Amino acid sequence: MKITCDPGKNQEKILETRGGKNIVEVSLGEGAKLFLLNLDRGRLITKLNIHFAKDSQAKIFFVQTGLASDYAINALLDAEGASAEVNGVFVGGGNGTANTAIAVTHAVSHTSSSVSMHRLLKGSSSSNFHGTIKITKAAQSSDSFLEDRALMVGKQAKAFSVPSLVIDANDVKAGHSASIGSIDPAQLFYLQTRGMDAAGAARLIAEGFFQPLFAKIEKEEHRNQLRRVIERMW
């Protein structure tokens, strides 16, 4: 499957991937801007490769809901002024395991990237996240950040996080953060004292957990699409 954004154009794309093996090649022309929302469902393998031109921008949001699934993004920033923003959601239940891998390579100077992953795990589900940002020696004046957040709702749920920065340049901005935790009992108790049952209180906390991602989406229709997928999985 191919997605092409012509030079100087702004494009929005909603992509649903279901079952089997999906390889998606994304190509951006010079100065192109792409918003891509990928709703990934079922037991599948999805690989998204992003190719940039000068001053092109890709803003990617994906929702991974399938257990026993693998999702991977590879972004090669090899043109000056190129920018990649990757925002991911995983919602898991049952007892399956999902794998997510995001790799961004800065190959030339004056490029930027941000990766933000939010994972919610129910039941005895398991999730593995590998995030890598590589800045080569030629990629001076680059800017990057990598973030992973995991919230475990199920008592038997497990989340594993491997963030990695590989920096060979000396004039860059780069950082990463990761956190794995469970719902705070004090928050649950407070909401229940205000009349909510335990399930409703947990759902409200989960909605707040994803709010930073919703805030990054400009159009309400796209926010609502993302929100509906998450709510169905809850």
C-alpha cells in the first residue's frame, strides 16, 4: 500500500488496517504536510515506512488495539527541514501480547522529531514498546524527543519499555522519558466518594490519561474518531 503527498500539498488520510500483514509506504514531496490517522485492528502485523523530502512534515496518530499484534514505524529524516511527529495508542485486554516499535533516524541537519506513546493495559494483557531515535554525525542542529507512558488497569497486566537514544552529533537537542504505573487508589476513592462506581471512576481516569494526545489533534472529527475507538476497547 502506498500513500503519496505531492509537493506543497496538505493531505489528511484515515487508514484502517485489519488482519494479516500490512506494509504501508508513505512518501512526502518537498514542503508537503501529511496528517495520518491509522486505526489498526485485529491480529496483524503492520509496518509503516515514511520517506521525507525537504521541509516536509508528517503527523502520525495510530491506534493499536489487536492483541498478538506487531506494529512498527520507521521514519528516515534525510532531507533538511523534515519533521516527524508520531503519536501512538495501545489499548489491550484479555491475555495476549502486543509489540510496538518506533524508529526515527536523523540523517541530515536541521530535522526534528517527537514520539509519544500511551498504553493502557487491562486484564492480564502484555505490551512491549521499543522506541529508538538515532541522530547521525551529519545531523547537527536536530531536535528530538521520545516519550512512553503505560497505565496498567488489570492486576495481572504487564508493560515493558525500552527507550533508546543513539546520538553521534554534538549540537542537538534530544531527550526521552518513560513511566509505567497503575491507577492511584486515592484517585479511585475520591471519585467514588463523589458518587461514581469503581468502573466509571477508572474509565474517567483513563480518559484523562489519553487527553494529552487528544489535545494534539486539531480537528474535532479526528479527535472523536480516536476517542470512539478507545471507548469501544474499554
